[in-house]
Amino acid sequence: MQYTAVRPGELGPAEIGRWTGLRAAAGGLRNPFLSAEFAREVGAVRPGARVAVLEDGGRIVGFFAHERDGKVARPMGSGLADAEGLVLAPDADVDPREMLRRCGLVGWDFDCLTDGHLPAGAYRTRREVSPVIDLADGYDPYLARLRERSKKWLASTFRKQRKLEREVGPLRFVHSSEDPAVLRALMGWKSAQYAAMGEWDRFADPRIVSLAEGLVRSGAPECTGVLSALYAGDDLVAAHLGPASGSVLSWWFPGYDADFGRYSPGILLLFHLAEEAARRGVVSLDLGRGHHDYKDAMRTGELIVHAGSLDAASVGALPRRARRAVRAGLKPLVTAARNRSAAAAR
């Protein structure tokens, strides 16, 4: 097996075509975060982005997209992506620990590894849930299922929609907006939300702004940034940016004007987005990790992702293992010291 690490922008049409073909052959849903196009967009703004091309007998059998933090691999689009993992041919026999070693890496810290791809030897693992909306049968059947389960909540939501139309103006939904003012408004709303919650402001980083703009411009079928907008009369009340492939749309950066918050415009936009996405052939709307009441109300199922770490099969990984052993050894001592302090305080 041969492993060659390249920058995403160095991939040629043949490699990108092979990547797309492997994803299609694997069956299931084509998550846009696992695409060559997403890797290329991240690579355009983050210099640590790399793709390991896996070849066996001169035939490409897989790709491992990641970002290098020193000699440690992290997710492609670290801090932003909702899915990661190796894209492999069905008959590929790959040892991830050996792959890391051959790529000059000492470890891999993953945080959104798709279910079924957890490598042997991974440690510090935890399982996370990503709720989804199944649109395979269309929007109307989805809405009927939702009405059976959440009739009062759904009725309340659509009452807010009618009130918004009465008090502000008729609703107008734009699935793919080309208005730069929409993206600017969305980023402003998100920055204000992050500040209020004391969270890292993604859009204070010009590289992430460039990534968002690049995805909107890309138009790539395997990963294009869909910028959607909801208007009430002449007022932009909510917007969303999310990557989409032919069959999967990711609910990524939603936001709304706080002056219209009493109408729940973000949720109304999600309903309009789901309706139009189903019409365009999207079969799964991935709502992403994180607990929110509206996600629980609107979900029809869930995807499982895993966070954890894996060490390379090399002596270079020994310091990582040593630090882990030291932390494990100190933990009971620290816990005992805290217990003694607590007892003394009582």
C-alpha cells in the first residue's frame, strides 16, 4: 500500500473523479463534508489541510482528508465539519494506525467520525447524536408524520407564521440566494449570537468568512453552499448557509433577526428549506450535533458520530501515550486531594 499526502488543491480531475466514484459506490447518503470539493474549499483557506491518497497496486483505493496540527491529524474543516472519515473502496484493506505512520503523523484526534468507521485501538471515545429529517418520501409525508407526533407544537409554529404575515408582510423564501447582503446579515446575526453565549465567534476569523463565500460560489454538485433566505414583506427575517450534495443537505449556519424572534423565523425557514429540498431530491436534512428543542420536535431519526483519538503505529506516538498514562495516573491522586479538601471544608 502506498500513501501520498498532498494539498487538496493538488488533486487533479482523475483523483476527484475517483473520490466521487468511491463515495457513490459505497452506497448510502453522500455527506457533503466527506467530499473532495469540501476538502478543496478548506484547503484554499487553511494551509494545514491535506489529503492522503491511498494506492494499492497502482490503483487508488481511498482518501483520508484531514488537517495537520503539528503531527496530529484533525477533521477537515476542524471546528466546523459535522462528519469525517476515510473514503475507501469496498475491497480496500487499510490499517489506519499504519496509514498515520506512513503519512508522518503520530496520531489522529477525530470528533465527528461517521458511524461504522471507528478504528480498532481508538481511545477516549464518545458517541454523539446528530438528528436528521428524512425527506425520502417527500415533504408532505414528513409533515404528516410530524403532525401525528407534535400536533400542538406544529399548530403553534404555523400560527406564528400567519401572525408574521399579518403584522409584517407576506413570506417569501429564496432557496439559493446570490445576494451578498444576505450572507453579511447572517454572519452578523451569528457573531452576535456567539457573543451572547460566550462562544468562539467563527466569523471573526477571515478564513472562515472566505470558506463560506467560497462554498456559496462553488456550485459543485458534491458540495455547494446553499444560502437560503426568508423574507416577510421587504424584511429579511432569517437566513441559513449549509453545504449540500445531491441527496444530503447539512443544517450548518442558521440565523435570524432578533427583532423578529417572537415569530420563530429560524424554525419557519427550516420548514421552507425542507419543503424545497425535498422537491429538489434531497432525501436527508442533517440537523447537526447539539441539543435544541426544535431539533427534537422536527427530527425523524438520527445519525451517530464518534469522537476520540488513535495513535500511529510508530515510536513517534510514544510521547502521546506517555502523556496519556501520566494523566491517567494523576487522576486518582487529584480526585483524592479534592475529596480531602472538601472533607476539610465541611
